[in-house]
Amino acid sequence: MPVVAGLIWKNQMFSQLFGVINWGLERVSIHPIAFVSNHPTFSIVTVLVWQWTPFMMLIVLAGLQSQSEDILEAAKVDGATAFGTFRQLTLPHLRRYLELGALLGTIYLIQVFDHIDVMTGGGPGSTNIPRFVYERSIGGGWLFGQASAYSIVVVVASIIVATGALRVLSSLFKGEEAA
């Protein structure tokens, strides 16, 4: 799926000649932009946000559905405004879910390779550690020792982030047992 998403965005959305975005820009008298060539990081971030927003919204929806209706009704009876209810009740309740989404997104971002390889080929301004490891090893560099060292750094960073994610998950489950 990441490869397909990257190809669709590169060839059908961001294309300077046939892209939907440049078609829209031409309709408002703006010259076509080579998004992938001139703004590779923006292009990759746009595709990642497009691909992962539904999953993150499901996490937030689960948090919203787990909020007690009694508390919201009590806030209305006490005369709380909609913004006050959101700021003082809903947002603190969603904190754990937002943390979970941020940590899962971070774990995924550490290992992103597909979008970068398909869209930009790891060109200037669009490489990350997994792409760098690939270039140093089987991608043509043949520097396996250096690639191994960078791989170990990626694994250690992933373990640190995963440990944080597991702590958030365990606190989330402890909160459900207490309620």
C-alpha cells in the first residue's frame, strides 16, 4: 500500500504536466510546480499525512466514544460552555489517545522507506536513516559495516520509542480497569 500511495501521489497528484494539484493551480493562474523535485520533503510528508490521518482519527474517535456521557451532561447542567467542556474535560480525557497516536506515528516514521524510494529515490532533502542504510549497503555503496552501525542506531531508537508506546498503552489499559 505505501508504494501504491507514493506512485499515485507522484504521478497523478504532484505531476507537473498531468497532476491534479497543478491543474487546479493553473485554473487560478499559478504556474505548475514540480512538487517532488523542488519540495521533496513536503511531498513525502503530504502523502504520509494523507495515508495515516484516517488511522489517527480512529484512535481519537475511540477516545471520544469512551468518554462518559454523564460527565458531559453534568457540565451542561453546570452551565459550562462548549469550549470550556472541550478544554477542561474532553481534551484531558483524549490525552492518552493523542499520545498513543503520536507514538505509533513516530514508530512508523522511523521506518519509512517505501515513500522515499518510490517518490524521490532518496534524492537531496528527502533521505532518512533507513534509506541511508540501503544506499550504504545493497543500494550500491557496499559499505556493510557502516550500514550495520546505522541499522543498530535505528533499532535502538525504535526500541526506545516502542517502550514509550507500550507504557502509554499500559496506562491506557490501567485507566479502563479503574473506571
